[in-house]
Amino acid sequence: MKVVIANFGREVFPDPPIDYECEWSGFVKPPNPPRHKLFELEHDWGFHIFSIGVHLLDSGIADEMEFWNFEPRRRFFWHRYGFFWMNFHNEKDLAAYLSTTRPPDLYIQHGAVSGRGVLRMLEDRSFRVYVPALRSNDDRNGNFDAECYLVDDPAYLDHRSMMYVPVVNTRCVAPSGAEKRYDFVYLAQARQSKRHEIVIQAARRTGLSGHFHPVEPGELDLEGTRITCTGFNSADPVEVLRAARIAVYPGIRESSPAAMWECVACDLPIVVNSAIEGGRHVVEPGITGELADTGSFADVMQKTVAKADSYRPREWLLEHWGTKATLESYLSFFADMGWRHGA
């Protein structure tokens, strides 16, 4: 069985145009080197995307896996997990590739930036699962472009959808008894939608110490705070989490960020923006953390730090969303919706 996972960026259209049919003519994948199994590697930012396909490889259900994306640089290589990573330019490029190979038996597409045409391209050829970030009304009503959906908010549930929780590598992302050097940690890049300024203002007001990752030094104005930061490849995210007492997530234009669930897996109670558009279900008040609006964020952070030891986030996560149990629940749902992995 062939499985494909996709998480598309925006399409790229080179000038002058490329003859993609010619580019793919005679293409043969290089030999596949020995692969690692699901829990054999260190932290990987893409674990929540790749894990279901790697689990299918590990279990022997799948014998081939690919990852599809759109990027300015076309490149194709074997990932250490044993799947073939494919960066295409656009849908025309991908269609030319599909004309030379068999379509996937199971196709899982994440995100809402690009790739809707790929879902339609695979109609009646693959069992299609769509994991849309912040579903919009055009795909909320009818589920026209996939056989089933994983959704980020109970309001979007219907008979062809299931709640989506990003799968966490709970073997790797776990507490260690390390010294607590920060009151809080925020695991997010410095983008406007992540709203770091709310945490910075809270730190100035309360004097709480904290750490931002991955944020390059000098990227944000941290004057008057006890906040430090580390760039993308300059620190191990798991070690950063282990050094904090709580986690925060003030973002609003979010679906169900894997980083929030990794904080919970590391046994950090988390303070989450109550207006977040998806992923509110990561917070079980008094157990995994607290919800807070913009005006109360600083106060809730301070109170959560003070009673951090009273929360039980990891215990809750393992009980409700263990890694393999969650993967199996998704596969069972796909089967209920008509996926036949023996076909």
C-alpha cells in the first residue's frame, strides 16, 4: 500500500516555464537507505505530520510512503524515517509526476494554503483525508473534496469528520527532572499571529522569567524583561521545555498547534489564549492549564506558575491522546469512512 502525506506551501511558477513532463520522463527513485522506526529519532518538528505514515510503514500495512510539498527549490530525497520527500513547484509539476507512477492508496493533506486542486486530482483514485487548518465555509459544508476530515474545533464536527489532535512523540517529548531555569516558555516563531507582545508585556509587568524558542536574538524587543531566546537550530526544543515551569500560547489565528501539545507532553501546564480559533481542547482547566483573554493573560500566567505543581498535563495527555492510540483511532475512523488498506 502506498501512503502520501502532504503539507503544501504556496505554488511556485518559474519564469521561463519548465516542461515538467520532460523533467519527470524516466525518473527513478534512488535506492532507499535503512530507515528508522517511529520512536527511534530525536525531536522532529514534523512528527505530527509524518507519524501516521511512518506508523503504517512500521506495522507493515504500507510499503511505500511519500511526503509532498510546494517549494521554490525542487528536490527529492529519502527521509530518515524511510519516506521519500518531494518538493514540487506547483500542481502542474505534481500532475506530471503522477502520470508516471501509481496514485496513493491513502492520501492525507494538511493545511489550507494550497493543494485543493490535488485533492480533486485524486478523486476516485485515492482515499482522501483532509486536515484543514482553520476550516473556511467553502469546505465546511459538504466535505466535497475528501472522503473524510480531521477538524480542529467541535463546532465543525459532522458525520464525516473527527476531532484532530496533533500526534506527539511522547517517548522523546517528556519531562526529565531537569533544573527549572524559566517561569515560562513559548515555543513559537516570531510571527505576528503568534502575538509574542502579549507575553512580553506580561513579563514586564510581573517580572516572570521566560524563554522564547525558536526566536533569533534581537528579533524581538525584550528590553525590561527576563526573557531569553534561542534560534531555530541553536537549542533542543525538548530541553527548552524541560527547563520551564509552565508554557504559554497567546496566538489567535491558529488551528491546533503541535507545539501546544508538546508542552503538555513535557508535563508543563499551559496558559492558552481563550480566543484561539482552534485547539481549545488542549486545555482542561485545573488539569492541563488555563484559558485566558488578553486582559487577564499576565495574571493567569502568574497564578499558574505559583501552583504549577498541582497540574497533571502529561498524565491527562497519555490517558486521552497517547501516541499510538491516537494514530490507531485515526486509522479506525478512516476505515469506518470507507478506507480499505488491503485494496
